[in-house]
Amino acid sequence: MKEQSVPVRLWTTDFILLMLCNFLLFLQLHMIVSPLPSYVQDRFQANAFQVSLFTCLFALSAIAARLYSAKALEKGLRNAMIYIGLSVALLATLGYYFAAGIAVLLLLRMVFGVGFGMSSTAFPTMASDIVPVKRMGEGMGYFGLSTSLAMSMGPIIGVTLLQGAGFVTLMLCTAGVIAVIYPLSYSLTRRKADRTSKGAANAANQPLHQSAGMTASVSGANTGSTVKTPFNRKLILPSVLNGLLSITYGGLVGFIVLFGKEAHLANPALFFLFNALAVLLVRPFAGRIYDSKGPKALLIPGAVCIALGLIMLSWATTMPILFAAAFVYGIGYGSMQSSLQTWMIQVVSPAQRGMANGMFLNTLDLGIATGALLLGSIASLTSYTEMYRYSVLFMVLFLLIYLIQGKRSGSFQIETHPLLAHTHIPAAQDAASKDSMDTESEPEKK
């Protein structure tokens, strides 16, 4: 029993590096996502539909890339996905300088989406492999914080650079952020590969059921596996919910700057600053609540906060109201996004973590793309103010689907996949072993 006593330390060097790489990857994305509609509208006189295409086509290309990336991760091609993806994203970003028309810029956004889709699948999959099982909600909550903070800070930095220094400076800064990821990910993948080799050697000396669990990682350890993993139907409900949540965020990243012009707000990009503060505040508590009470304790109040934040935003005519709306929205978004990602990771086997993370990111991008197209169409017919009020309906739909389908399928309480214990020995397993020992001793007592 002493040999199974493994320390469940969360803040390892690998985990911190993964968070930093993931943060920088999403930071450079959102540095250009929010200011790009304003730039395209001013330079090319684009209408609302053309502006929405820049978000939509990027997201669709990223989704297509992740469909391949998930399979590549199962084959152990993690490093290739990271470096090829970063290189494609970097070249597409530098190509913005030569884009003289909307068509060329749209093509470059699609190419960038391919590179982003490849690299963004690998980092969360690697993180889910090293997070202790008994702290999965807390660990993935902290990891998801890197994504949420990047999504909140990126638009502020991007809009500030565009307004103060121009689009070329913005482009060079985003390319510089991508370049910084190279040395960080090289150090990470090199040390990860060394540890994997040692782990394979140690697995040879372990019992069959233990060594099988140790080699179940999808981030590069199961390179010799030829077993095809079927689609897990338990991913459908959290994927749908994640898509509905992301639709509301698509309306923010795509149109908050244009809404600010309509509402005569001085600096609407500061919405993301207060949104980031709320996410930073709520995320550590959300992970612990998830581990102890499950997703229901976070998703229902989180959806209410999202709806309330959107209603407040639609009535924002002054900066204080904008800040309050951002803070309320951030509390809901910060608690819900990490809960949905952890949910998807927990219900699949270790070999399907690439699939789970790919679906989480795909539904995130698909929701943002749908939000940009659908809400952009609503804004062109009404106004950006009305658009945010209509987006509340997606949170109403979120609650209806979760309450009805969750109760029907029993998804209020997540059943962790039995193979998830390959990373660390969870407390539940220790308790189970003690119970079995007590059961065996009962006949002797009798």
C-alpha cells in the first residue's frame, strides 16, 4: 500500500509551462480577433456580414484542423502538432502585412485557423495527462484560467495597439507572442519526452493492469497503440452546452468595439479587463466546488449570471455600467467554461482525452462563429443593443437543455471514467481498497 502512496502535487514545472504556453497561444489570437472587425470596417468599408466572416471562417478552419489533430495525438504526434501549428500560425500572421483586400485577409485567417487548431489541441491534452485525478476539477480550472485570462486580456491589448500604433504594429506584436511559445514548448516537450521514456521503462516492471494504465496517455505515450477509440456519447450534452455558452461570447469578441461606438462609450474594450478580474476571482473557487459538488452547482447559477450580465450590457450608456456588466458576465463565464471542460475530460478514457479536448475547443470555436454570424445578422437588422438582449435567449436555452436532459440522463452527477486513474491514485480508490479489506475481514470477525 505504501508503494501506491503518490503525492498529488498540482503545481509542477510542466503544469506551469503548459499554462503559460496556452495563455500565450490564446492571447495572440484574441489580440487580433476583437480589433480586426473595426480595422476591416474602416479600411475596406465592410458591412456587418463581411465582418462576421472573419470570425466564422477562422473558427471553421480551426475545427477542421482539430479533427485531424485529435487522431494525430492518439498516434503520439504531439510535438509535430505543436510545432507545425505554431509555424503555420506565425506565417499567416506575418502575411497580414501583404493583404491588400478582404479576400486575401479572409484566406490568411483560414490558414491561421488551421495552425491554431493544430497547436491548441495539444496543450490542454497534455495538461489533462499530468493533473492529479482527485484534483482534476481544480487543476483544469486553473488551466482553463489561462484561456479565460487570454480571452479577456487579448482584446484590451489588441484594441489599444490598433488605436495607438496601427495595424502593422499589432500584427508584429502578435507574431512576437507566437515566437515566444517556441522555446517554452521546446523545453516542455523535451522534458516530457524524457519522462515518458523513463515511465515506459518503469512500466515494464509493474503488474499488467498498472502498466496498461501508465501508458494510456494520449499526449505521446501510446505511440504503439493501434486500437481505434469510438466516439463517446457522453460528450454530446456538455458539447452542446459549451456551444451555447460560446455563442454569447462570440457576440462580445466580435462586436463590443462597434457596440461602444453605437453607445458612445469611451473605451468599450475595458469590458474585457473587468471580465478578466471576475474570472480570476471566481476560477479557484469554481474548481473546488466542482470537485466537491459537481457541475450542477456551477452551471445553473453561472448561466443566470451570464444572462444578467448581457442584459446589463445592453443598457450600458456609461462606463461604470459597462464595468458592472463585465464583472457579472465574467463570474458566470469563469465558473462555467472550466466546469464544462473538466466534465468532458472526466467522462472519457485517457486514450480519448485528445477527442474530448478537441470537442471542447471545437464547440467553443463553433459557438463563437455561430454567434458572430447570427448575432451580426440581428445587429444589422436592429442594433447592437438589441443584439445583446437577444443573446440572452441562448442562456435560457442552455438552462432548459441542461435541466431537462441532465435530469433524464443523470448528468447532474458526473461518473468519472474508471481508466481515469492512470495518472494518480485517487482518494476514492484508497477508500475502496480499505472497504474491500474490511469486507474480507468480516467473516473472520463472525
